[in-house]
Amino acid sequence: MVADKGSSSHTINVTLAQLAKMIDHSLLHPTMTDQDILAGLNIAKKYSVATACVKPYLIPLAKQELEGSDVLICPVIGFPHGNSTTQIKVLEATAAAEAGGAEIDMVVNIGKVLGGDWDYITKEIRLINEAVKTHGAILKVIFENDYLGPEHIIRLCQICTELDVAFVKTSTGYGFVKQADGSYNYKGATVSDLKLMKEYSGPKVQIKAAGGVRSLDDLLHVMSLGVTRIGATATVAILEEAKKRGIGNEPIEVSFIPMKEEGDIGGY
């Protein structure tokens, strides 16, 4: 996150447990070995975060390692580019929920969004949402905002509201876009996009900011915007910084430096 050094600090009342339950601890990098995953699951369990976000084949391992904790399992579907057929996404989501996934994060078909095929998008989200709900899970719909314009984000929020989806989510953390200098990077969750998603999502739809909430200030800022969940790899750094600032079991008012409106929160 790029802080706005010229602005005054903002404040918010929080507890340590509240912050921990804002976090989906992300274990999604393609190079992660089983040993890496075990270490990550231990972090999720130690800090009692909301979920451990894993690839579908890791659900049995996550279930085993998280047994006895209140950390839920959050598998990803059609990840990271959303290009599988609707039928395959439904099968994948159903299998993930049956295997123990409590929260399912699925990626929309980005090409269909950009092409304005809203009937396709609506049907796909509806079928996946129905499938996971049938198995007692909830759905988070990943937009991949770096590829989209405001009009696409607005329509997706409206569709997810109509379909009673639990969460809308900004990014996968892997939506790399070619930049002016020829390099590939992405912004992830931006303040402007989060405000837009909050404005156009219904009151029952929660917002997940993913794509680089790396510091406590980042987390506190998106929280102040109405975000209720983040995807993060920097869980330890965020929560240890919270302890250093005196955040504990009782609510405490803490200050944070907000980012510039046009800035970004960076990458995973």
C-alpha cells in the first residue's frame, strides 16, 4: 500500500481477534510445496485467522492440520484465470465443498465479462452459488479488477447481489497486466474499486480485498472502507504489528495512515 504521507492519521476501533478474523491466509503460489503448505497452515492455526485459502488438492491436508481449530478451509475454483467451462467449475466447487471447503473463492470468466455476455456470467455464478450452498458452503466471486473497467465491476456487483452471493472479491493476486514499460504487474485492490464495490453491492454482500494488503495500516484502511475480509500472505507481519501497537482482547482506538485515493495496495 502506498501511504498518503501528507494526510492526517485516521482512527478505527478494533481488537486483535477481530483483525485475525478479517484474514484469509493465502497459500496459493504455484511453487508452494507440501512443506510450505504445512508451515502456512500452522501460521493460520496459530493466529486463528478466518480461513486458510488453498488449492483444491490440498483440502485433505488442510482439514487434517486445522483439526481442533476454528480456522475454516477456503479452496479456490477456476483459479487464477477463470477459463474452465461452467460445468467443470460447478463440479470443482461441488467437490471442494464436499471435501470440507467452507468458503469457496471462484474466478469469473473474464473474457465473457469484458465481452458483456451477462447472461453467461449470471448463469455461471448462479449455478456455482447454488452448488456450494447445497453443501453448506458460501461463495466468494473474484472479479480480477485489473482487467476490468468500472462498468464491469458495477454490473458484477449487481449480479452477485441479485444472486445472493456471500462475497465479492477484487483480485486473485495473479492478474498480471502489461504495463507501459513492457513489464507485467498489477494493482490488486484499490481504494476506488473498493468504494465502487461497496456502493453497488447489496447490504448482505460482503467485500474481500485481495492483491496485496501487506501491512496493518493497509488492513485498517480497507476495514474502514467496509471491507470485511482480506486475502494476505503477510499475516504474521500484520498481526505482530498489531500487538506492538497495543491491540489486544479489548477494543482499542488505533490510528492508521490512509493511502491516496488513486494509489494502490500492491500485490500478494
